[in-house]
Amino acid sequence: MIIDMSAKVFARGGYHATGITELCVANDLGKGALYHYIGSKEELLAAIHDRVMDEVMFGANRVAERGGTPSQQLAMLGDELLDVIHLYPDHVWVFLHEFPALTGERAAQFRERRRMYERRVEAVLQAGVDTGEFRELDPRLTTMAWLGMHNYTYLWLKSGGRLSARDVAKPFAEIFMRGIATPTSKDDE
């Protein structure tokens, strides 16, 4: 609860501009109680980042368990990622904007977890290249493009809006797959 409410506060005003007093008011806690639960403001920021990464990695694990072709796996990864963005918009805003405020071990852990997810996407892309399903591509660069396409939706994909995460995931997958699919002779004409 504290993590969720604090994510809203940080998303509204920014991590550095948000004071402990504001977090106490939002969470209906005194300073002593808040510090008892969070330890420090930076620990709270790390917990918000962990919430996002936990959900993203749970989704990646579900995709790996389901298996399928590289195209199917990449589409499922997109579904899972957009679900997280749609369900946790404030957390994702904080995740994407405030990660530079993490220091020391927290920053290193964040970078490693983010890189672990990126490697999962890269592996799916490389598998597609290896099987001939995808054309020759740079898996790292293509992963960054794929993430940029999906991560940017936090700005406009709103809960209760006209489009759900699934409404966006399918066309995104189709657009992206057409760009990386191995061309057929008919496509070359």
C-alpha cells in the first residue's frame, strides 16, 4: 500500500521534489511510522522499481513457460509488458523517470535486473534470426527499439481509456513483426 500510494505521489511531483512530509500525508502515517516501513526515501524508490521489475520478470517467465515460436514469444512478451504498463502507470512513470536517483547497490541491482529482461528479449530475437523467422538484425538494437515502442505507451495508455493493453499489444506485435520478419520472395517484388 505504501509503495502504491508513494508511486502516485512521486509520479505527480517527481522523486526529488517530493518530501517525506508529503509521503506521510499521502500514506496517512507519521514520520516514525513511515521510516519504520520504508527505511529511507531511496529504499521506497527502489521498492517501486522492484515492483515493476518483479511484474515484468513474472511475465517473461510465463512467456518462457508457454514456449512457442520466436514471433509468438515476442508477441506474448509485448502483451505482458503492456499489461504491467497499463496496470501500474504511476509505478512505470517513476521507473522510467526516476531511476537515476538510485545510488550504489540499489542502482547496480536495478541495472542488472533491467539488463536481465533485455537479454530475455534479445534471446527471443536471436532465436528468430537463427531459425530464419526473422531477418538478420542486431538483437540489442532491435530490443531497444521494441522496448521504446512499448515503454512509451505509459504516456497515453490509460486505465479505463478507449484502448486496453490487449487492444494495443496485437497491432504493436503486427507492426513490429512485419519489420523484422524474413522477407518472402513475394515481399521482395
